[in-house]
Amino acid sequence: MKNQTNKIDLVQSVLKHKDILNTSSQQADFVLQPLNYGCFLSACPGSGKTHSVSLKFAYEINNWISKASGIAVLSFTNNAADEIKKRANYYLEEKSVGYPHFVGTIDSWIHAYIFHPFAKEVTGFIGQNNDYTHKLIQEGNHGPWIKNYSYKSVSILDYTFDKNDELLPTNDKIRIDNNAYTINTLLERKLKFAKDGFVTYSDIEYWTYKVLQKRIDILHLIAQRFPFIIIDECQDLSEIQLEIFELLKQAGVSIHLVGDLDQSIYEFRNVFPENVRGKIITWGLRELELSTNYRSVQQICDVITKLSKKQQIIGTKSSLNKSCLLWVYDKNEDMQKIRDAFINLLKMRNINIEDAAVIARGSSLVNKLKGYEENNNLNKVKNSITYKIASAMAHWQASNVLDKQYALQTYGNVLVDLVYEGKGIRRENIKTPYSYQPMEWRLILKNFLNRLVDSSDFMKNGVEEQTWKDWIKNVLKTEFNLYMSELKEVQITFEKVSARLRSPNKLTETPISKSLLARKASSNSKIKVDTIHGVKGESYKAVLFVSSVSKNSDGGHFEQWLQQGTEANRFAFVACSRPQELLVLAIPKNNKEILDLGFYQDQLEEYYS
């Protein structure tokens, strides 16, 4: 106890903030870890990881002297980065986070400090009118011209390169013929793609690695600018990202990793926890730990401990209620009935619907739980421009604040891509043209969304006949023609924009409301229903975690969750560690191994209305 008190006193002597007293001994160890000696902070769910990173950031800034170099604190989402910055400012009081330091996403840091300033040195892009900015191309935000870079059935967006310049498919569903001519052709076309000024997100990471590998002067420049880097959620680092930081480490940068390897769930992005573990060892990082869960009751902590079969996770809360329930549903069950039964359980437990979530592995099961009518074309068209616009409109009509935020972000990205050729900057989480301030742009997006909703029949109750083709021809193109006359500094013609407003693949004659956006009207539809990836990093009072009926769901079936060392097991770990008070698991058949994790058998039918 005396040792803990001394640690807290040391931190408080620098920051002089009353809330420092709430810091644990383990958290203080991380804060006091010397910056020039890298470490790995292994943080179990709900252990105050964000608090620890923010506190260390504030502690180091308060001692900072240099005006030319700073600390980079990197995370994977804008929300996480914003929260770290906000909390650090709270502890600093008189000072604030700013130059020469950086806090933001890994993507934004790479783009701002390495890729955009220096990529032309390795891609060979000669620029246009002294503008050397490469244009980011994503699925759905390009025209027919992109076919000029494809070869046979392989799109230029389907692959990138690894650190050894070998072809790397962007997901595990891409198949590339393994013959010399095909590989050489794809290599040549990807190089021409970059030389012409185009890149994908994956390409940016590859070219960033090549900049640092080939230009030692630039590598050392970045190392001097940011001699200390703290990486939050380090378990999400891809292979190429790890190699970027490997080069910086060799150049003298001290790296601190923070995260939980049991929450690594991005294998489709070539993210593997064993690779992160390998860097922890080869970099000689000191290993620290946050092993106390401040979020969940002990019953839930016991379940996730048994799931991972790792060191015991200690909770700080107990519960008189049964906190972990097991429901067995009939394989022919209407998934909305399971969702509605959960709503009834929440009412019995006096838990607000806004404090709960329903979670499933795949988008197909999520859509069934939401009440969308099943449509096999949905996953194929969700990256289509017109689908994104329609989706933004549907979210805009919801009462939930998160839905409205999603609508603004989605529609803002689409509008900048279409009208400003993708040129803008992310401000307050919304992509904004250079000629607008954030608030001004938000008001424009709100106005445009309201106008689209008012003029679109499929958004009106009882009207289901409007097809994609009719809506695009009679509403969407008309509205966009008006938008472009109202926006500032538009350089592109309406004809080019109009050519990209096409019906999603194979849905031209399909009614929009029935095919993509139909949802049974119910107060229960207000509950958050999302994938495991969508809720990662979030916290709720109660969670319903639903297993798919079959094992064809790529990690969404409960028997797959029990397989140790697999990504499916980590899916379950992430989902089951979200709730504070109540965890309900819904599976299609009884299973003793699930019960033995610490669940109580409960009768689903008792909660049907």
C-alpha cells in the first residue's frame, strides 16, 4: 500500500489533479514507465486502458521541453483518439495537447507526415499543377475508367503488395492465378496506378513502407520529429503497419504498445496477434499489465476468463441477479422475436433500451435481427454510391443520435467524393471540402438530407413501390443538379457526377424499401443491433449475443467460439466483454460446454409478448 501511495504521489506531483487518486498501482506503473524504454501494456477488457494512455500522455507533456519534436499517440478510430485527447487535456488543466505532439488515428498520422509529403519519391507521380496529392480510390467511388487498370477478373482494388513486393489480396475471398504472366501484369498495372496518382488504403501503407525503406533521410527525419510513439489497440496492427514501425524502431524511435491480444479480430486485414507478440519479444519491450476489470460484474468476468483460458480477470463489481443467461432458440425462429424477447427482459431488469445492444458475427444475421427483409444482393451492393446515399437517408430518419451521426459521415463522404473528387479533410469526424468550415458543412449536409428524404417516396410510410431506377432518375439526379449549383468551388461537371449515380448491381427494378431498407416499425427497432466489429471498444449495461444457426458463418457459430486460439474465440471474447451487468447468449441447441463457462439456463419463451 505504501508503494502504491508513493507511485500515485509521484504522478500527482507532476499533474496536481485531484482525480489522480483514482489511479491504480498498475496504471501508475505504466504512467511512470520511462518514455525511452518501450513497453507493452496488456490491458484486459474494462481495465481503464484509455484512462492510462491519457494520463501518461498528459504526464509526459507536462514534463516536455523540446519545441521541435513530440510524442505521437496513435489509435484506430477518431472517437478513440478524440477521447484520449479530451482526457489528457482534462488532466493538464493549464496546458493542452497540441504542437509538437500528435494524437489521432494511425491512418491520419501516416497520411499527414509520411505518405502525402513524400510518396511521389517512390510512386513516381509527377502531380498536377504542383499538386502531388494521390487520390484515394475505394470501392464504389470511381467511374468506368478503373477497368483500364484491371486484368481479367482481378480489379486493381483487389490486391496490393506486402513488404517484399509480393502480391497481397485485400481479402481472403480474392483468388489470383499463380502464373508469371498474370503476376507480372498485375504488378505493372498497380505500379502504373500509383504513378498516375491513384492509391487504395492498403496501397498507402505499402508506399509508406517503401518511402521509409528507400529514403533513409526521410526515415530519420520522422524519427527525430516523433522519437516516442504510443500505439493504442496494438492488437489491430497489420503486418505492413508493424513493418513500418519496425523501421522507425531501428531508426531509434521508442515504441509503447497498449492493447489486448485476445481482442484481435481483423484477420481479413492481415492482422494476427502472433505477429504483434513477435514484435513485443524482438523489440525487447517491458511487459506491464492491467488485470482489473472496472466495467463488468464478476460473473461476466468469470465467463470471459474461461473463454480465453488466460489469467483470471478480477472484477470490482458483484451482482445479486443472474448476470449471464443462456437462451436456446429453435433453428426456424424469427430472429426479431429473439430481439423483442431481449427487450422484454431489459424492462424486467429496469435497463434502458439505449444502454443495451444486440450483437452477431455477420451482417446477414444482423439484418435479420434488425428486421430487414432478406436479400442476397445486399452485401454485393453496400459499397455502391447510391446504396450509401439511401442508407444515410434511412439512418437520418432514425431517432438515435448515433444513427444521425452515421448519416452525416456517410453522406459527407459521398458528397465530397462525387462533387469534389474526394478532395477534402476529415474535420470533426466528417469529410469536409477545403472550402468549408465544419459547422457550415454540417448544416449543408443536414439540409440536403432533409430535402432528399422529403422528395423520396420510399421514405414515406405505406409507399413501397419506388424502384432504384425511378428514384435515381426522377429524384436523386434532379437533387444533385441543384446541389451542385449551390455548393462553393465546384470544379467537376454535373454530367460526370450523373454518370456515377447508377442503380446498385442487379437491383435496378427492385423497390428500395422492400429490398434494402424495409424494417418492421416497432419501438424495439430503436435498440442497437450491430456486428462484433461494430461494437468493439464500446460498453453497454446489457448485451444479447446471438449465434448463427449453422457453422457456415465464418466464426459466428457458438461451437466455433469455444475453439481456443482461433479468431472465432476472440470474436466471442470481444462480444461477451462489452456488458456491465447482463450478458445473454442465444444459441440454436443446448451445449454443456457453454453452460460450464458460467451461464444460467433460462427459458427464452418466457419473454415472448
